Amino acid sequence: MKQYICDRCGIEIPLYSNYNHVIFYDQDVTSSNIQYQSNSKYNECDLCDDCLEYLHNMNQVFMGNCELVVK
């Protein structure tokens, strides 16, 4: 049986599924439009449920701040 370890905190991921695998793309951002390069580089990692929740909360805060700047 393959064992999956969280790439952020190092604990074992007991119930690994596809949503635990996260891909971060390098991107160019121009005037609020995200344009992916044709030869995009990316990083892949496996995250436990706690780290996924932490990432989600960070994204929510970031997106909330972006909405305040746009308004």
C-alpha cells in the first residue's frame, strides 16, 4: 500500500483522494486577466485536509482583498 505524506506539514494522509493533489501554475497576470503561458511551469504537491483548509482560507482572504481593491 502506497503511503502519502503531506508536502507542507509532513504528516501521513490517511484517506488520500484526487483533491489532496494540488497543482500550482506559474502565470502572467495582466489587467486582472490571467493568461497561462503555452509552456507553463507548475509545481505539484500533496496536502492533508488541514493544509488544504489553510490554503482555502488564505485564498478566501486574498480574494476578499482583491474585491476591495477593485471596488
